[in-house]
Amino acid sequence: MSENNTDRIAELERQIEELNARMPKHSPSVSMLVELDELDAALEQARAEAAQEAGPPRGETAQTPLTDRN
């Protein structure tokens, strides 16, 4: 995972924590919910990109499904 991805993930996680801390327990505003949804989507994308960059864990290879041998 590149340092840029690590920084981006950490920043998104920080923004989500900050937003959750500000969000009222009852009746949060629509704009806050939309912002949370957008941050969650961006975090998911950043994590997916980091995982794709990293590839399979060391010592493991990508597994292909076995085919029917009949």
C-alpha cells in the first residue's frame, strides 16, 4: 500500500469519526447523512485500491477455482 493511500485512508477515517462525533443522536440532518455516505464510499474505494495495489499476502498466490475433472 502506498503512503499516499495510507494517508488518504487515515484522513477519511478521521473525517468520518469527526462527523459521527458532531452528529446528533436523534434526527441528524440530511446533509450530514449524505456527507457520511460519501465519506464511507470514498473510504471503501480507497481501501479497495490499496488492496488491489498490495496484491495477495506474502506466501500466498491468487487461487483459481478447480474445474470439473470428469
